[in-house]
Amino acid sequence: MGALRINLTNGTSEFIDLSNVVSVATKNHNYAEFTIEVDVVGTGMQEYVIYRYTTPDAIIGKDMIWIKMMEVAYVLISLDPIEFGYPDLGGNPVSYIEYDDNKFLSSAIDSALSSVAEPAVLENRTAIYGMAASPDDATLLRQDLETEIKVIDAQVTTLIAECKAEVAGVGSYTWPDGYVCTSDECCDAKGISYNADLKAELAEPYVDDVKWRHQYLFASVDSIGPK
């Protein structure tokens, strides 16, 4: 087993020694950072916090807008994951960040574990919303999307309740799109699909504006351990 090389934006590199490890995993994924957890024989768990762009207390300029563009992109992905090429992992945007991290970070980690000739270079891929003119512009769009998500969820909850009441009263309920339910189970199932349809419509105007970018340089690494 070899090592993992993490190239930094200041022109230096950090190394994680993987020569005597039991396991390597990633965790604590969010917009600003993720953690590589290494179980070292005879030492225990060591954690390395990888900051994607810059440390959270110094987010300025280009780093700030990149993180804000990530926030918009992953909210959009969570609205219609299949359209964006992801499995349906639910409505939490961070689940899709974790999915991307695991997919691309795992490849570098696997290379490092299998090679002793030279360190494997850490790289990653993240989604961004490419049309934001400024951090504030991206923040406003994310907030608008999150507000609309709450409206959709509340609307569908009301429709499901109406559906069940009508089924109990007159035996059937017609949804706004013309679908007819005659049971509570149908009301629940239709509510899920109707919610998904509305959220897909919300995401649709922005589909072509979500781009994926590979990252070869990271801001910094904090070593924590052994634990």
C-alpha cells in the first residue's frame, strides 16, 4: 500500500500514508469540506479534514461563489435526480454531494491502496450552477428554490388529505392532473409521484445550467488523530 497525495492551491502538497492501514473511508461531506478516515494498525483512527476551497472562516471571492454555485446545483439535483444522472437518494442535497465524493474520491483511494510505486493524486468532481453572477445571486436563487420546495410539499400534503377525505366520503378523488384514486394507498402513492413531478418542473428551466467540474487542487488539510 502506498500514499495519497493532496495537491493544494498554495503550490504545496499534503500526504496521507496508507502503508499500514486496516481501512480508509470518507465521511462528513458538505459544501465546504469532507473527511478521510484512516484506521492505522497499532495507532487507531486518524482523520484528515479536506477543505474543498478555503476554510469556513475565510470564505471570500472565488471560493465563496464556487461554494454558493455548488449549493444551487445540488438543490436542483435533489429536485430531479434522475434527470441529472443520479439515483434517487431523497430530497437532501448533501446526499448527492456525498454520492459524488464517494464515487470520485474512492477511485483515488483505491489507486493509493493498490500502488506502492508512487502516491495516488486525490481528485474530485462536484456540480455547480454556472449562471450565478455573484455569491448573492446564487444565494437568492437557492433561497427561492427552497421556498418553492416548501410550498410544493405543503400543497401535496393538503392534496393527499383531500384525496383520502374524498375517497372515504364519495369513493374517489380526482387529482389536478386528472388521475383518479379510489383508496388511501393510491392517495399516498400518487402524492409521492405528484410531488416529484412538481419538483421536476421546478428544476427543468435550470437543467442545462448545471455543470460538473473536476477539482485537482484543494485549500488545506487538517489532521486529527489518533482518535
